[in-house]
Amino acid sequence: MGRPNKSEEKRAQILDAFERVILRDGYAKASQRRIAEEAEVNQPMIHHYFSGSEELLEAMLNRVVERYQNALQAFLLNSVAVDLSDVIAFICSKEFHKISMQNEVFFCLIGQGGHNDLTFSKISLVYKEFITAITSFLTQANIKNPEQAAYVIMCLVIGHDWAKKLGFGENRNQLMENTMKNLLES
């Protein structure tokens, strides 16, 4: 895999800064001025790489989806035969938890609320992409009712991430894995 070109590096630098500003100051205060200061670029540079705030948000949410999809694809490629236990174990794993931590900005966006309809629909698309990917893996594993199982898994993962954010502990993955298996196998 080759080195990213300068344009990709600059876009990533700006997106990294955008995420840090959202996490620190909130989405409502993520002005292009603050993002430029955080990225250590001038404000017109942001306009050069992103046509406006909506494109910046869309690029950041695409990055969230891509992180989850890449993790799920890597899991599938490294698995000989996928069954429900494997899917649940992976989604409850430390490896998958690292992806959720990288995507903390997404959970921050959700928690802030008060978004306009366009922003809300873009955030909702991340959920739809996530549930579609999980459904696909469950279908390949020949799980009964893959759509319902995927929804339960998605809700538990998201709820689990919120519980950690609220201070219920980092080490609850095994409890979540056991609970999910019991619910889905009964």
C-alpha cells in the first residue's frame, strides 16, 4: 500500500482537527476558524479541500462508517466459517472496541442533539450502514432472522458504548458477549 498523497494527508489532517474540536467544544462550536486553528492551517485551506461544513461533516461520518466496515471486512476475511458466536465475540472484542473509541466523535455528535434535518439524516445513515453490515455477516453465517439479530446486536453495542461513556466500566465486554449469546440463541 503506497503512501497517501499530499491532498489525502491534508484532508485527513483537517478531519482529525474537526473531530478533536467536536470532542472538545461540541459540534455547534466547530467553526471553520476553530478547525483551521486546530489543524494549523489557514481557513481558506479548509475551503480548498471541503466545499463547506456539510461536506466536512459528510467526510467525517464516511470515515466513521469506513472504520467499522474495514474492521468487519477484516474479521470476515480472517474467519474460515462465520457463526453467531464468532460475530458476537468479535463485536465484543477489544479489537472492535478500539474502533468504537476511534469513532467516539460519532457518539459525541449523537449525544449533543439539536441537529438540523440534514445533519440528523447523515448521522442516521451511519446506523443504517452499520446494521446493513452486521445483517450481511449474520446472513452469511446462516443465522435465523438476521435483520432482527443485527438490530439487537447494534442496540447492545451502541448501548454498551454509551454505558462506558457514562462510567459503567470498560471491562463489560464479556458480560455483553454472554448476554447477547443468551438472547439470540434462545
